[in-house]
Amino acid sequence: MKESSTKELTKNQKATLYVVLVTAFTTTFTGSALNLSIPDMGRDFQASAGAIGWVVMAYMLTVAALSVPVGRISDLNDRKKLLVAGIVTFAFASLLSAFAWNLEIIIFLRVIQGIGGAMIFSTSTPTLISAFPQNQRGRVLGYSIASTYIGLSAGPVVGGFLNHYLGWRSIFIFTFLLTAAVSGIAIKRLPSPPKGANQGMDWIGNLLYILMILFLMIGLSSISTVPYAKGLIAAGFLLLFLFLLLQRKSLSPIINVSLFATNLAYTASNLAALLNYGATFAIGYLTSIYLQVVMGYSSQTAGLILIVQPVIMALISPAMGKMSDSVSPHKLSTIGMLLCAAGLSFFLFLSQETSMVFIMTALILSGLGFGIFSSPNTNAVMACVEPKDYGVASSVLATMRSVGHTSSMAVVTLIIGIYMAGVPLVDAPPALLIETIHASFRVFVVICLIGAFQKPILFGIRAIIRIVKRKMLQSDQ
């Protein structure tokens, strides 16, 4: 492939960009569209709210648990084949889901869809940046992230239309058609990257990692409703400790944990992603409650208002990605985090008399912040690793996103449990809801500010550790 400085793209580059953009759209569109269909699916399958929630959770858990192991497989083998396999798996799981006849079948198919999603997430970003020269990496990453946000924006609108007029099964049919169409292009046009060194797989490490993620995410997501959730979280952290010990000694580690200790930029960028997703993911959930329960808007009107944030993200991400090719991505990420914190701060002043202009300003600010943060942060992470490790690096970043999402909702669940003590949303006084929302956003503002300044914090901690070690050596002498 030729790497020219011109804006002309080769056929392989065009095909790669098209495949990655469509899959980025489809994987996020499906999730956001299905959220609106959960009540209808529950009625069709006569399932409780807790049981039907596994339609969403099964996919999320599978993607989070398998992304890093699959990313390691992609680094050691043919990345193109794994991406194609992921697209085909995702497509046919979507098709079969449209014909599911009971809840157990659709949950099983969502697990299969999650396996396909893990293959896509762990290979799409490495495939994209491998197809373009380094000075265009941020720009194409910006396009990919913009496509993700367009999927999030289109989900409630297109998914709501399909669900209303054709039923929830039509969402799976629509997803199948998109992914099936792009699979042919992926098979014919995607370039085959060189295979990684055949170092073998650390199967024990893989098992520990999968169990660790499952225990942590299930524990966090059910901490206020399941008695044994704290035990799952404790077991997850124990498995994390064992996993890190094993990885330091492994000849073929899944994750090069020493990179976190030696490369501060890599550590800071991944931590920033975890904190940013943890601080911002619940914005849509809390604002939706506020708009519908406190302000009395319909779900359709609330959805149209909330679209503003992902639309802003989609519009600004390509420009920020391109800028990160010439401006320090770390500086851009910090600016983005500070803007997110400013947007989150606006939500601290919500009341029953808040104007729509104020609400829109808060959503626009947080959308701008996340748009400025996301592409440069991804660029910063990928710049810290060698091409042979792109798959794992991309997967670790995807895992930070999943754990951040789960942690964000865990914070909200805990605060709702503390402030509302089991009072149903529809029966809660508006003043109590607003107080609960304020408490949640206070936590999220603090998390976002820690994310913005965590790099100097890490520098300080590392400096203190070095001083302590030096003094201990001096005392021994």
C-alpha cells in the first residue's frame, strides 16, 4: 500500500474505512435501539424486568470479557480473518434473533452476538490504523468514533420508528442487512496484515481475565440488588491480583503489564478513558429521568432532546482526531475532560424551573468535552504500543469503556438506593428526584476532575515511590 501525503485514498484504504465505519455504526446502533424495545420484548416473552434486562447484559458482559483475549488472538494471527469472522457472526446472530421464540433463545443469541462484537471491537481499530500512515491516524480514528456516535444518535430515532411500526424484531433484521452488506467488502477488499509471532496463548491467563471481568461487572451492576454482589467484586479483585502476577511471569502475556509501570502516557490515557466513561455514561439515564418524571416531557420528546449530545460528539470527533495528528493528544484529552467536568457541573443546578436553554447548554458542553477527549485519547493509547500489540491495546481501551459504563450505573444505583430507599421513580416527589440527581452529578464531577489531572497525580505518586526507594537503599547502606 502506498503511503502518500495526498488526500487520495487507495482502494484498500477506502474499503477499510468503509468496513470500520459501518461496523462502528451497527454495533452501537443495535444496543441503543434495543433499549427502547425492552418493554415490548418483555410483554412478548412474558418476562420480568430483571429477566429481560439480561438481553442487554448478556451482550455487554460477553464483549467486555472476551475483547482482550480475542485482541491477543488477533495480534498473533490473521487480523483480517478475525474481523471478517466477527462481522459474519454478528450478522447471523442478528438474523436468528429476529426469529427467537423465547427469552432463553434470544439471550443465548445475544451472547453469540457479543462474541462477534468482541471480534469486531478488538480488530477494527488496529485494522484501520494499520491501513493509514501515522500522520493520518488521528483523522481516521475521528471518523470511526464519529460513526459510533451517529449509531448512538440514530438508535433511539430509527429504532423507535422500527419498533413502533414493524416491531422489535425488525431492529435485528435491519442490523443483519447492514452487517451482511459490509461482510462481502471485508472479505474481498480488506488487506491481509502480516501475522504476529507465534508465541502461543496463555490459556490460564485468559481464563483468569474472563472470570475477573465477569465477576467485577456482574458485582458492580447488581451491588444494590443482589446480596452476594460485594463477594463477586472482592473475588474479581482477587482474580485481578492473580492475573497480574501471572502476566509478569508469562512468556506470552495477554497484556504486557510492565507497559503500565514503565509507560506513564499509556497508563494515564487508559485511566483517563475509564474515568471519563465512568463520569459521563449516566448522563443520558439521569437526564431522561429528569425530563420525563420531573419536567413531564414524553419519552419521544426527551429522546429528541438527548440526541443533542451524541450529535455534537459526532460532528466534532473527526476534527479533533485530525488535530491530534499535529497537536499533543494528551493536551486535547485534558481539555476535553475539563469541558466534560464543566458540562457535568451544569447538572448540579437543575430544578423544577430550569429552562430548556440551560439543559441544552449542559448537554452541548458535555458533548463537546467528550468529542474533544475521545479521538485524541484513542490516538494517544495506540501511539504508545507497537503495531504487533494493536489488538490488545484496542481491546484494553474497549474494556476500560465497558467497566466505566458499568461503574457509572453502579454509582447511580447506589445513590438512588441511599436517597430514595426503594421508592418507585413514578411515585418519587420531584424534589427527592432532583436531590438524587444532584448527588450523582457531584460524584461524577469529582471523577471527571480526577481524570483531567490524573497524569500529574501519577507523576507525583511515581516520584514519591522513587524517593522512598532511594531512602530505603541509603538506610541499608
